[in-house]
Amino acid sequence: MNYRTLLISLSLLVFCLFCLSLVVGRDPLPIWQAANEVFTDRSSVFAIILTEIRLPRALIALFAGATLGLSGAAMQGLLRNPLASPDLIGSSSGAALCAVIILYFGWQGVSLQMLPLSAMLGSLVATALVFALAGRDASITTLILAGVAVNALATSAMSLLLNLAPSPYAMRELVLWTMGDITDRSMDDFWLMLPFTLIGWALLLGVGKQLNALTLGEETAMSLGVNPSWIRWRIFIAIAFAVGATVATTGMIGFIGLVVPHLLRPLVKYEPSRLLPVAALGGAAMLLAADIGVRLIPTDAAIKVGVLTALVGAPFFLYLILRSRKEHL
Amino acid sequence: MSLLAATGISFKRKDQLLLQDVELELKAGELIGLIGPNGAGKSTLLKILAGLQKPTSGSIQFQTQALNKLSTQERSQKIAWLAQGGTIHWPLMVERLVALGRLPHLAAWQQANQQDQAAIEQAIQQTGIEHLRQRDATTLSGGERTRVLLARALAAEPTVLLADEPIAALDPGYQLQTLELLRNFAQGQRACIVVLHELSLAARYCDRLYLLKSGCIVDKGSVAQVLSAENLRNVYHIECEIGYTHIPWIIPSRSILN
């Protein structure tokens, strides 16, 4: 499959899943009637379901999935490591920790932007901490180890807050939030995450050629005019914006950033620049599909979308480890 | 005409002096060999000449301009650097890997144009890797990989090529092929510096040699002058048989390290 066909196929898949996400639910929505009523009778039940429940949910799944896929592809390209993801350098856990702090103290009511801005700040601080720990000219191994340490720190701080939660209800809220969820989100949530997400995307999509050059190692990339430390900061800041905004809106949704780029890489002949838009589309498709999946799974309590992506992603991660072990034998 | 000139280059890392007062001049049309034992500072010197590392002291002139006054893009268009070993992290297709050589000529969102494609094609043909175009670059043999990475460097159409041990671990056939390519590159207004351990090949292909030991230039000049029995004894601690038929040859006969 050539690159253009791949892009078109994935775009069509995302479009179909997006439309399906508007229709599918415990109670299917007559989409044409609902769409018609959006223009004729906005107060009708179908119009309200479409514009205030299904549309924000589908849009958030689309943008959050694309952010996770794109960020994963950029991280893997930067670190030249197929096991890298925004989770690895603490971006996600830093964002989650700050969001949990805001929720714990009930500060989310202070301002609408409080939660997303804190999550972004958390993402940036965690990433900067990883860098500070690893040192200026850190090797990839040192960087990954620093990421593991910062992740452990953020996770343990989150556990402490959960442990100290003032009531079982508050604890349940915090736990459910860290599982990753896109139900009960409004268009306000979407509009809030959109600008930060777009800034992150713009920064990430412009580094494709530099990521290609890094395929030959940092020094050769430098001889080709690339400044590796500038690229690192650009990617980390972009991820802080986009992943921070996503985590603030959806909670922690794992494995998309790891699995999607890995699955799609052979289809772009392993070229990091071509993987970026493809992984964004793949991430959007995966999160839309997972979100449709959780609506269709007949359980008493709704399954959180982050739980489903982890259930699919974790076995895949194990498969990657086993395959890498086999390759090194 | 001098293309690259290093004056008083010293380089210190963690209180260890790796290069001391190095003077070097590369003229148009020249192929210069950097020789010396392991750890002599050859690779460090090459990186400094490529602008990849800043010297602790000293200056480098590229043609009429100071190297550090050139923009990163200008520098990478004019000086190509071929790394020792040549890491390839992802299994890119050979053709796409060679195309990376054009990166210094392209703006962030600019796609390769006809001129870029022509340069890539020429580099592929010069290095004789047409049959490898669609191959995964990580599955190539050592000799094939060297030629592919050399094609990547040539695709940039640089004025100066700095190659760090390009023939290490290659069989004699590939060693000769690679050095022929470097020899052909160093013509007209272009020039090349190559780090070598194979003294007979250095003697066979290079116009001039620089002999390094412990970060200092011990001797420089013509092949006959630098590859003297005395220099080789002092620097490599070896006894050699040196002869000249129609080309020079050096056969190390005994180590006198102890």
C-alpha cells in the first residue's frame, strides 16, 4: 500500500468511526432525524443527545486519540525506541498528578481553565524533571531511567492522595478519573482542550524531517543541520501542551501512544516523518473504536475507555517484549 | 586554494587534553589521510572540523569564513561527515536513507525537487548501489552499508567530505572500492579528509598524511615523509618493512611495545 492510499484509507476509517460514534449507544440515535432537528428544533431530545452528548464525546475521542498516537510516534522517533511513549518520560503521569491534586482539593471550581492548565504544567514539570535528572547530553537509556523514576514519583504521590481522600466518594471519583474516560464531557471541555492540542500538533508535525535524520544517530543528524537538543525540547513542550490538555479532559488513557505507532510503522516503511500523520489517524481510530466498544459491552457499570485500551494494550506490550527477546537470542 | 584550515586547535574533556595545538590545512582537490594509533584524537579532530564539537581553543576557517560564523544549514550543505560505524536505528529503505543527505538543502516543509532527486540519483550511481534501492538498510552487509552511507554523504553535494574510518571491517575489495570513491570525490574544488588505520592504503590513495599521537600532530606532509620507519616506530611502536614499487607498501613485522 502506498503512502497516499494509507492516509486516505485511515482518514476514511476515522470518518466512519466518528459517524458510528455519533450513532451507537445503549439507545441508538436516528442520526438523520437528530441532524435535521439540530437545525429545526434544537430543544428536541434527539438534537440535545447529538449536540450535547454524542458530538463532544466523539470529538474528544477523535482529538485525544490523535494526540496520543502522534505523541507516541514523535517520542519513539526522538528516542529511536519502539517502546517509548508519552507515559515513559512522565508527561502523562505528571499531568495526571496535577489534575488529581486539583480534584483532591476541589480547586477545579475556581476557574474553567484550572484543570487543563494544571495538567499541562504538570506534564511540562515532569518532563523538565526527567531532563534535569538525565543531564544535558543524556543517553537514551539514562533518559528512560529518569522517566521511570519520575513516573514512580508521580504515581506514588497520586496513591498518597487517593489514600488520603476525604471520603469514599471522593476516592472513587479520583480513581475513576485516573482510569481514563470520555463520558459526560461537554463541548466546553472540547473547546478548552482544542487550542492547546492544536499548538502541540503544529509543533510535532513540523519535526518529521529531523526525526528522519535522527535515524542515523544524533551526531550524523547534527552534521545534517539538525539541533537534537532543540528538537527534544520542542517535542517535550508539544507533548506537554497536547498530552496535558488531553489528560486533563479524558484522564489517563494508556497504550495508544505505544501500540498505534508500533503497529503502523511497517506500513510507512519505518520512516519517522511519514509515521506522524499516520499514527495520529490511527490513534484517533483506536480511541473512537474503543469508545464505541465500551458502549456496546453489556455490563452493569460502564467500562471506562482507558480500561479497555489497557486491556488491549497490555497483552500487546507483552508480545513486544517477547518478540524483542526472541530477536536478541 | 585552502578549503579548510585549523589553527591552534586544542580540545579538553574532563581535564584530559585530547587535542593540543593542532594545525591542519585542506586544499581543493586533496585527499588527506589522518593516521595514528587508537585514542590519538583523530575522530575528535574530525568532529571539530565538521563543526560538531567546539574546540576548547583555536579556530577553523572554511574557505574565507570562520566555520563558527556559518549558519548550521550552510555548514551542513558544505561539509559532510561520515560517522565511524554508521548507526541506522530504523530499517529505512536504502533510497530514502540516501535522500536524507538532501536535508541541509530543504526547508522544514519543503519537498525534494528535481535538483534534489538528481543529486540523490547521482550519489546512488556513483556508489554503485542501484540494485539496493528497495532494500532495508539494516540488512545490508558491511560493505553495502558503507557505500549506502557514503551515498548519503555525497547526495548533499558537499565541498568537503570528512570520513571517519570508512573502511574499518571491510574486505580488501570493498576497501579499495570505497577509497576509489573518496579519491574520485576529491577532485576540482572538492576535498576529503579520511581517518585510516590501513597504512598501505593511506600511502596508496592519500595526497598528504597527518600523523597524530596523544592529541598532537607528530608529523605531516607527503606519504614518503610521514610513513618513515622512525615515525612508525615512535608512534605505533612497530618495526615495519617499507618498500616502494609503483605504489608504496608497509608491512608491520614486529611490535616493540615492551
